[in-house]
Amino acid sequence: MQSEHSWGDNPSGPMDAVVEKAQEMGQAVANTAQQISQAAAQKAAEVKAVVAKQATSVTKAAVKRVKAAKKAVKKAVTGARKAVKKAVRKAKPAKKAAAKKVAKKAARKKTARKAAKKKAHRTTLYSSKGKKLYAVRDAKGHFKDIQTYKRAHGMDMKRKSGAETAAKAKKKAKKK
């Protein structure tokens, strides 16, 4: 018995037509799935690139913040050191002043002793007649005496230096 509706020319047509239609539909679904998977892969690659770019920018920002924090800490430490030094300087002004006073006093004594020990210096001059003169100065540098070179040299030759007398004493000690 044949139905009133015919699916095609072929008596086995209705079944084949359904199978054919299902195959077409399956092929269309497979094509669509492939397109979707390609689009998803492309989108994933784009997202990966964006994420990598953002990660790089976040890393750079973090590095900048770390450097800024390091700089701030360094500045704070330097400020603290300066403050401590200033406080120490303020805390010891009395000691420093006393130490300076003592140092000045010692320096004055030292210079006084040096001036007392200091030999008189001679400055050579020439008289209006052309004779060589020695101007003898005292420890402070003032003129004490003016002598002719001939007279001063004669006195120097008569006197013996400390080194000469010491050498002479040493020589005598060796002979004994």
C-alpha cells in the first residue's frame, strides 16, 4: 500500500531523502563547528596577546613603584641621618666650646714656647757705603741689632755649635 503522499520518483525515496537531508545537515553542522573552533582559536590568540601586553605594562608599573619607594626610603634615611647629626651637634655645643677653649690655650702656650726657643734670624742688608750688614731679629721678628758681616762672622767662628761640642765629647770618650 502506497501512501497518498509521494516523496519522490523512487519508491524507496522517502527514506533516502531523509538520510540525504540528515547528511546535509550534519555537514553544515560540522562546517559551522569548524568555523566556530577557528574563530575561538583566533580569539584565544588575541586574548593571550592582550593579556601578555597588560602583564608587561603591570610589571613595568610595579617596577616603577618599587623604584619610587626605594627612592623615598633613601630620602627618608638621608633626612633622618641629617636630623641625628644636627641633634648631636646641638647636644654637645658646651663640650665643643670647652674643647676649643682648651685647644686654643694649648696652642697659645705652644707658640709662646716656640717663640722662646726660636733662634734670632739674620737678614742681610747693605750699608750706604756698600758694606754687608746683618740685621738680627728677635723671636717676634723685630730688629734687635744690626752688625757688620765681618764682626758677626768672626763671632760665629769663635763660638762652637752644640753639634760640634757633642762630636768632640764623643771623640774623647772613644779615646779613653
